[in-house]
Amino acid sequence: MPASGAVTRSTLSRQIADALRDEVLAGRLEAGREFTVKQIAEQYGVSATPVREALVDLCAQGLLDSDQHRGFRVHQYSVDDYRRMVEARMLVVDGIFRHRATALPCPPRGPEPGVGVALVSVRRRGEAAARAARAGDLDVLIGYDIRYWHELGRLVAANDHLADFLHRLRVQAWVFSVPHLRSERDLLGWLWSGHVDLVDAVTRGDADAALAVVRAYNAHSLEWADRLEAPERRGGA
């Protein structure tokens, strides 16, 4: 049936896009790596159409670049790109907490039942992310961190467009960060683990405390970016 086939192809395209995104996030598909639709189709044993759809989707997310003659290439972000991601994140989140304080889902009297359940789930993801950060387990941290921020963003922003924008920035930031973090001598010192503090502030309806946690996190991220450009690291330490 045509409708069923369309759904199946769309689902397959998403699965391929998710699998490739995970490969990029894990650093197994490194920046600058080139490949074609045919190569990916053969790798996954599928037709070219869902693969092409998946790769175009990843291009729209900023993870791949398309070259008409050479196929696709994993996008390479610079330190300046990363710094701009953090700055954009700061502007959006500051705007949410400063100008839309009512967007916090939990007023001082406590969360509404449905939102409260969602925040409990977010807190569990935050706890898992924080444990992984303290243990230096990047592979576990990335997965929990991305889901934590995406779910929390949807609750706090009360605007799916803003939440999706922040989610896209977070994925891109991780794509940039992973190769550098894997070679970082002081890995534990640069992995943020304040997830629980943030979700607790949101649960209390304390916009000031939540904003303070996020600002400290962004400052930490910018400090790391400065470190990457420090003279002693320019040689590729």
C-alpha cells in the first residue's frame, strides 16, 4: 500500500539519520570525513532514497555538508563556531528566564501534576548525566545530556521552536567538543555536572537560581573554548 510504504521509508530515513548522528557524536565519523549515498546505502543494506533523505536532514541540522560532485562531508566546526553556539544559547536562555518568568512550569506553590511527572523524568536523566560527567564517561554523558536538555527546554520554554533550536545547538556543540574532550588531559575538570541543580531550581519555580546555574555553565563553556586556543594547546596537545 502506498501510504504504508511512505511511512516505512520515512521511519527508515529517521533511523539512518539517528544512527549517523550517533556516529558523528561519538567521533567515529570524524570531522571532514567524506562519503556518498551509495556507500551509506551499502553499509546499512538499504536503498538510496531513505539514505539521501537522512543525509539531507543531517545537512539541515548542520552536521553534514553537501557537495554536488563529491557527496557528503562531516561538518568541521571551529572554536569560534563553538563560542558562537554558546553565546546564542546564552541569549535565548536569558531571554526565556528574564522576560518570560511565567514560562517556568512550576510556581512556588509547586508543580502541576502533569508537569511534575515530566520534571521527575528530567531529573532522573539529569542524575544519570551528572554521574557520567563525574565518572568521565563521555559516551553515556552525551546521550543523557542531550535528552535532558531537550526535555527540560520544552518544559521551560513552552515553545517547541525555541526548544528545537536549543537542541540543535546542543548537538552541534557536542559534535565539536567530543574530539577535543577525548584528548583533554583534565577531562573531569571540564565536564559540567550541574544538571540536578538546574532542574531543582526549575521545580521550585526559582528563575533567578536557574538562570545563575545556566550562566555559570555557559561561562564554564567559554572558559574551555579560551583554553582550546591557549598557546600551549595550539601545537595539538
